[in-house]
Amino acid sequence: MRDLEALREQHQRRLAWMPWLYFALKPRHRAWAEAWQAEVQARLVAQETVTLGAGCFIAPDAAIFGEPGRGVVLGNRCAIAAQAFLHGPLTLGDDVSVNAGARLDGGRKGLAIGSGTRIASGAAIYAFDHGMKPDRDIKDQPVRSRGIRLGRDVWIGANAGITDGVTVGDHAVVAMGAVVTKDVPDWAIVAGVPAVVVGDRRER
């Protein structure tokens, strides 16, 4: 019995870091995994201003914070992996995945993510920014927020960064390590620091 419990705990850790495996579980695992997820999600909803769609997966150590007026809303079948950080206002469509260690903060104006979008490990998406005027220290600078929108069917690569005020169009791809400071057209592939268009998905 102890061996079974240890194996199940290890399987839970595996799912937390690779949540796409949760959606492919065999029937013999699905019963305990769904019960485990029901507990994890009930605890989260009881403690934070968070709304979860049907069939979501939430890693137990994901840091998800929503306050009144700055809630976090997840559509159906979203997956939030281990050590991801989400702070509202934040809205995810259906079938959005946020992989391990990604960091998403909606600032004051919010972050909206379209259905089917994939956010890879280590991505940093912050819908706020600090001023840099020379008349005061950085710690005393005002903070602005214009909001960020990611379209549907977007892929944000590992360790990519997206700055406040940016819109990433539908079906776009942001390469690993890119820093996006300007709007990205539909279907565009962008790479570099700062990111520039390097291709079109329709031509691949």
C-alpha cells in the first residue's frame, strides 16, 4: 500500500510538471487524478478570486492569485503547470496551457489570452511597466498599465518576454528567448531582442 501511495505521489509530481499528460490518462488513473484535482481546485477557488472552467488541470504548487476586481478566469480544459505564477486581472480562453515556471501578471488593465494558446516554460508576460525618468529613483517611479492581448492559437516560446501594451495576433509564434515590445501580426513568426518578424506560419 505504501508503495502504491509513493508511486501515486510521483505520478502527481509528473503531471504537475507535464500537465499535458493529465489529458491522456488511462481510465485506471483518471479516477484518482480527477479526485485529486477536485481537491486542489476547490482549495484554490475557496482562497482566491478565481473561476475555473470544466476539465482544467492546476498544479498544486502553481501560484495563482486573484483579488476582487483583479480576478483570474480560466476557460475549459486549461492547464497550469508547476511553479507557474498567475496574477489577475487575467482571462484565459479554452484549452490554454501555461507551462512550468511561466510568469503572467495582468497589471491593472489585464491580460487576455485566446483559446488554444500555448505558453512555454519560463515565459514572462507582464501587463505593467515602471517609469525611468531621471528626476527620481527607480523605486519612486510611477507604474503604468496598458494591458496585453494574446490571440488564439498562439505559441509563446520558452523564456520569451512580452511587454505591456502589446497585442499578439492570432496564430502567431514568438520564438524562444524573444522579447516582444511591439504588436505582432496574425500568423507572424517573431524572434530576437527586440523581436522582429522573421517568417509567416502559412509559408511553413
